[in-house]
Amino acid sequence: MNLLRATVAVSGLTLVSRITGLVREVLIARIFGAASDMDAFSVAFRLPNLLRRLFAEGAFSQAFVPIFAHTQSTGGSERARELLSHVASALFWTVLAVSALGVVAAPALVVLIASGFLKTPPVFDLATLLTRWMFPYILCMSLVACAAGALNTFGRFAVPAVTPVLLNVSMIALTVLAAPHVHPPILALAIGVLLGGVLQLAIQVPALARIGMLPTMVGLRTSLVDPQVRRVLRQMGPAVFAVSVAQVSLIVNTAIASHLGAGSNAWLYFADRLMEFPTALLGVALGTVLLPSLSRAFADDRPEQYSRLLDWGLRMTCLMALPAMLALVLLADGMIAALFAGGRFGAHDVTQTATALIGYAVGLIGLIAIKILAPGFYARQDIRTPVKIAVVVLVATQLANVALVPWLRHAGLALSVSLGACANAVMLLFGLRRRGIYHPSPGWAVFCGRLLLALCALAVLLWLIRTYLPVPSQASSFADRLLWISAVVGAGGALYISVLWLVGFRLRDFVLRSS
């Protein structure tokens, strides 16, 4: 399998998802703004969205894919299908109970993650209502993650990559069609989330059937008898914490932001939504493609290939994440204005969301590198090391909050997450090097020198754009906004690729095959 081609394919499909996601957020910003209703929704959506990230993009895949790949390699397709059935059944019954508990305990959950809302009972009640509507979403997403793990192991990346489009389409449709007819109007967003989860699950069924992996449901006791299921669950527990430190920090930040005044959670929400664009296009795509290949290399006892896969992933991360980070930092206000300004989303909201985006963007390289480095441990079924690192990083992130929030307010929360992500990535890299798992391939010094030249050229161009190209305003037309975004992306991308070519980079340098 050509990993570059597979990554590009996953990124392309993810791009469709992120474009529809941006359309969704633009509509939400215009219709609901950054007022207290949006604060309530951002808090209520935080828990199911966190669990979506853990399952679909993190801990479940890290725990399940290596074991499923090993089972399929050694026990054949029939045993793999049996394991999938047992894991899916265990997830269904367990998460069904958790979902029911979440609906009942919604008020306590809102207090846990946004105690500041107790000062404004209407906002607290709204957040509770929205939480109850959206909490069952995690049941759908746990099963979607299970299906995606199986499909990715068989090299079928398309359906898992395009699945999030259905959530975005559902939320867009409900915002446009249902919001004027429900009370409160923002309830339409919560209904859209739940409907989107059902649609995402439904699209997995024919994809699994095509590869002969459609699971059958069994009882919880029967599924837990399978020793491989117990292994997955044992691995998944610590993996949830280890690969999601940034997300756990977001939950803590939500609670802190609820005490920082109206709009703080909404500003962080919109900045986080924009950050998901490069994080998913780069980090999720690379991690999705790499994990099955790393698992096979480990199962086949090929340490040289294992190291080469990690090296390739890190080079791709530097090549793509660093220019994205530069653009987000230097043009944060323009991007937020071009996408969200207008309607109930005013100039003050643009400024405050841009400061949060800059704080998040500083850590983009770390957030993406984690998705490359963490699989380096999990493909070897090493759970303890990432957990130890995660504990240190979580504590360090909260200490950073103590130092930064009084000074930078909500932007300090974003910056703390970024610093924690970078620290996490550095410690993961050090751990892989110290254990002899990863040996950098020759040529890193030349690679970094050439890359630095391209980044410097890009930085100059972005500064010129910031200085001389007017930022879209509240009154800017859709055409003006589109022109601004096209100029930034087109000119920046063209210059960056051209300089990379001039300093000696070629496409063939990044082609890597995995058997």
C-alpha cells in the first residue's frame, strides 16, 4: 500500500468533511452569534464531542486496531469477524447504559464542566436540556468507531473519512429548516447532532458487509467471555487518558471559561472548530493510515520498517503542519472575520475568537505530532509510557492555566492546551528514541534547512497579506470573503510549494510503501 497515496485520499475526503463543517459553523455563528445560548450549546456539545474524538480519532482505535489486525493476521477473517462482533456488542450494551445515565445525570454533568452557569439559571437549564438531547450521540459514535477500526485495518479508508460529512449536513439542515420552528431555536442544533450520529452509523453497515465483516449482536456476558475483548477493554481504559490529554484539558478549560464572562466558551468553541480543519486534514489522516501499518510491522517483527514509518510520519507532519501553524497565527483575525463575521457575530467576537485561535495554533505541530507518535507506542501495545507522560502533561497544563489565565483570560486557556500538546509530543518522541523504537533516518538536517527556507518565504508573504490586503468586515459580501480566503490559500500554497521544489524537495521523496 502506498502510504502517501492513502494519506492524500483520506485527507481529500476529510477536506470535504471540514468544508461542510465550516459551512455549518458559519451558519451557526450568523444565526446564534456568541451569546449565552451559544455558550450553553458549546458546553453541552463538549462531552459528546470529546467522546467522539476519543472513540473516532483516538483511544478506541489505538487499543482496538493493533489487536484486531493481529487477530486477522493470525486467526483469519472468521476469527476477526467474531472478535468484531464481540467488541461491538460489548460497546453497545456498555455505552447504552452510559448514555441513559448521562441523560438522567445531565444537570450534574453541566455543573461538573461549567459550574459558572449556576449564576445564570436560564443558561444552566438550557445547557442541561441540550446535554440530554445530545448525550445518546456517543452510542452511535462508539459503534461507528468500531466499524471504522475494522475498515481501516482492511485498507478501506474512504467510508470512515467521509462519515463526518453526515453530521455536518444534518446540523446544517436542522439549523436552516427547524430552528425557526422549535423553542428555543438552538435546540435544532442538538437534534441535528443526534440525527447525524444515526446517519453516520447507518452508512457503516453496507461498507462492513462488502468486506464480510458485518458483526452480529450478542449479549454482554457472551462478548466479555472473549479474552481478546477483555484485552481491548484493558488497553482502552488507560489509552483514553493517554491520547486525549488535550481534550481532557478542554473540559477543564470549559469549566474555567464559564467563570470568565459571557462569550468565553463560545469564542473558544469557534476557535477550536477552525483548528479542527488542519488537525483532521493532517493529524487524523496520518494517524489513521499509519496505525494499521505500524501494527503489521510490529506483528511481523520488522523494526526497521517500524522506524521508517514513524520517520515518514514525522517528516510529513513538519512539512504540512508548520505552514498551517504560520498561517493561523499571522492571519487569525482575517480568517475568523472572513468565516464568521456578520449577523449576531460582531467585531468584538472576531477579536476575541482570533486571540483564542492564536493560542491554539501555537501548539498545532504538537497536536498533530501526538497522532503520529502515540501510535508508535500503541501499535506495540505499550500503554504505560503514554499514560505516565499524559499525567505529567495534564498537571503542567493546569499549572500553565494558573499562570496564563489571569493575564490572557480565555486565550490563556487555549495557549495552555497548546503548550501541553507540544510537551506531550516532545516526551513521546524522547520515549521512542530512548527505547530504540525510533531511529531518525539520514538527512534530517538537510530536510530542516530546506524546510526553513520555504517557511521563511511563506512568513514574508503572509505578513505582506496581513499588511496590505484588507481584512473582511461585518459588511463584506460573500464574494469579498471568498476572494480573501482564495488569495491567502492560493498565494500561500503556490509560494510554499514552489520554494519547496526550488530547494530540492520532490514528490518521490515522500513515497513510502507498506506491505
